[in-house]
Amino acid sequence: MTTPSAALAAALNLACALFAGTVLLATPAAAEWNAPWKSEDKALVIDAYEFNPINWQEMTADKRIAGFINKASDGLPPEWNCGKVDDDAYKLCKNRWWKYSVTKELYMTRREMAKMKGLLWGAYHLARPGNPREQADHFIDFAEPAEDDLIALDIEDISDEWMSLSDAEIFADQIKIRTGRYPVLYTNGNTAAYISENKAEYPLLSRLPLWYARYREDITGKFPEETWPSYALWQFSSMHNCNTRSCPYRVQGAKTDIDVNVASMDVPALRKAWPFDELIETQPAEEDPAMLIAAVDEKTKADVARIAEAKAETPEPTRRAPEAPLPGTLAAAYAPAAHHAGLDPLKMLADVARQEQQGGAAGAVSVAASAPQAVEGTGTLSQETARKLQAHIGTLRSAIAIAAEEVDRLFIGSANAATMPEGADEEAALGGKAVRSRFVEVVKAATAAREAGALPMPARILSQFGADTSPRGARVVSGAGRYAELALPDQRILGAFATTR
């Protein structure tokens, strides 16, 4: 029979158990970050450097240990030539080469042992200041990784003792060039948080799978989940928190200074995920407009569609036609056709000639009286319009005189030079003396040359005239000065004519 005190104790135990279960159910993510190595279904991975003694038989007795990662290279290789130095420096140089050779031999031996024991294999490079691409090449040449071997970049901290984060991005890029894949990033909590906070500056490092070094049981709220959803490996035990008195996990066949890591998965899942050669998927920003549009409800979509339909049914606003130029100006004569469909420039010239013959104000009135027929749809002109038209007649007269001068200079002189016989006096020819044309002579010579199989007809004729040495003037003639007395629209029109010579 149960006593009251025993019944009370049992009730308290049951209440505590129910409360604990309630807490665990309410916070399922806590187990993900709180001492996962205590769960029997989580895989473990050992990582070591050259001075860790290992009894492989004892260590692999724990079937949770599924992988082994060994230190490979450290910075750049030592100088291969010790040179002529004093005794101490020479001994130090030789010692570096001895250590380098022993490290390489030990690395190769451990790789064979690990794979014989069925362990997953990996290698890491201890990153130092110096050329990051040369270090990446040195790492690959040293480690000689297989396709299924994990490769990792070890950034111990943000200080001058280690490779900078900018150089680490270059290192990772060179690894991709050499192997076709990126490395895993090993670093501590402070450095990982810094990269996460500045991932725009380090877009590659922030996407490398993270091998997280943090020696505490619970990292809830500490791990940078905003950048890495989870860790590839978590180094939870090392010489920093493992000694003879207490240790998170004791490795059989090794000393307390060996490093131990836990995976976020069991052994079969770890074998599938190894060697973690895929970049972390980027998480879309919360304020991403595309994500906001994709998340709207059906009512909002319908409202947007209704607004778009209403906008499509709204007629386009009527465009205002440009104002017509002032009738009687050169701008009006050569403006768009819509503004001068009935305007006749030749009739304007005739009116100017008539004015010159009649002279005085009477001529101005007759020109103004003849102007209404030049404007389509207008029966008469007001006195104001007639006065404005008269003001531009002088401008038109000047423009005609300048155009005539251009025609004389460009065409008449060149035509005379082209038909003038060799040796003829150009001034005498222009002075009225008869000059016989050579055109018939040239055609006869060209015909004879054609029968002799000479140049084609156009080339033969041109060759008889010789090179054109007539003056042509500048390719582009400025209207400044020459047309200064004209209105601005007229200056532009005459300037355009001059540039097309």
C-alpha cells in the first residue's frame, strides 16, 4: 500500500515530467542548438593535427564516429633553398623542411588508415597572411583531395595573425578554379557573426557551408541562422574545454587535446551530405518586391486587375498641334507640310520682284494683298499680319542674294574648269572670249580607248578631264557673321543649306 508521503512524491514526479514534456514540445528548436552530441543519433567527426597521437582501433570502436579531418597545409611552403646563412639560421631552415616532409608523410598515412576503417576523409588549410591564390594552390598540391574528400579553409580569427576575410574570398575562388567546387569554411563564433552581419561585403564566404567552432553547450540565439540555416559541423570539444576532470566527449584512443565535432544529422545522412560541396542557398529579403507581390491575396490581385482595365479603357489625351510659323518667313516655307499646304515660295519671289519694280509703300501693299492666297483656308489678312509679312521681305531678299552667290561660286566656276581645254586662260574665258569645248574631243578619245580595251567608259571620260582642282572651301560653313542680319529661323535654314554642299 502506498503511503501519503509516497503518493505525494509520485504526484510531484509526474507533474515535473509532464511540465518538462510540455516545455520540450513548445520549443522544438532548442534541441537543435543545445548539446546535440548527447543524442545517440547524431554523427561525430574527429579532426586532428600532426601532433595528436591516435589509436585507430580504439577510436573507431564508437560507431557514431563517421569521419576524420586532418590538417594539411599551413600558409605557404617553406623556402626550398636554405642558402648561405649562419649555423642557427641554416639549422632552422633545415628543421622547417624536415617538419614539412614529416607532416606530408603523416597526412598520407592517416588518410590511408581512415579510409581503411571506413571513415569519411577531409583536409583543412590553416590560412595565414600572404598570397591567397598561392596558398590555395599549395593546399591542393599538398592534400591531393579526391572528389569525395571534404576540403576546408581554416580562419581562426579576425587578426593580423590569420588570412584576411577579403583574401579568404580569393582563396575560395582559387579552390573552385582548381577543383570545380568550393571549400567548407571553418571559423569561430565571433568571425561567423561578423561575416553574417557583413554578408554583402563577403558574398562568397557567407554562402560556404559552415564548420562552426563554439565551446559551449547551448548556442540558441548565438548561431547566425539568418545567414546559415544550420551548421555542417559544430566543433564542440577541444583542449579549451576538455581536460582530465571534465570533457563534453572523450575520444577513446586519443588525448584530451583532440578536437571533436558533431553533425546535425545521423551517420547515413552525413555520408550523403559529405563533402558539403554545395553553396548555401540565399534567403530572399523580407522587403523583396517580388516576394510581396507573390504573397498578395486574391482580392488584392482582382483590385489591381480592375485598375489596369480601367486605365486601358481611358482614351489617350488629344495631343496639341505645334504652333504654325509666322506666314511669309523662310521657316514657314520649309516647316512641316501641315502648316504650309498652300504656301508657294515662287509666288513670294514674284511678289518681291513686283515690289522692286513698283517701289515704295504701294509695292508693299500689293505684296500684302497677294499674300492671302498663300495661306490655306484664309481669305484675307489683317493689317497686323500684312505688316509682319512686309517686315520679312527684306530678310527674304538678303537670303536670295546669298543663295545666288553660293550657286555662282559652287557650280559655274567648277563647270567652266571641267570643260576648259588645257592651257586656256580662265579669266579670258570668263571675260567673254570664245572658248571651244573639249567634250566632243574627249568622247572621241574615250571611244578609241574603249576599242583598244582600256578603262571602262566613265573612268576613261573622267581621266581625260584630269583631277578636279577647283576650290571647294570648308566642309562645314558656319552661318555666324554671314547671316547675322537674318532672323534666327532663317539663319538655321541657310546654315543647313550651306553644310550640304
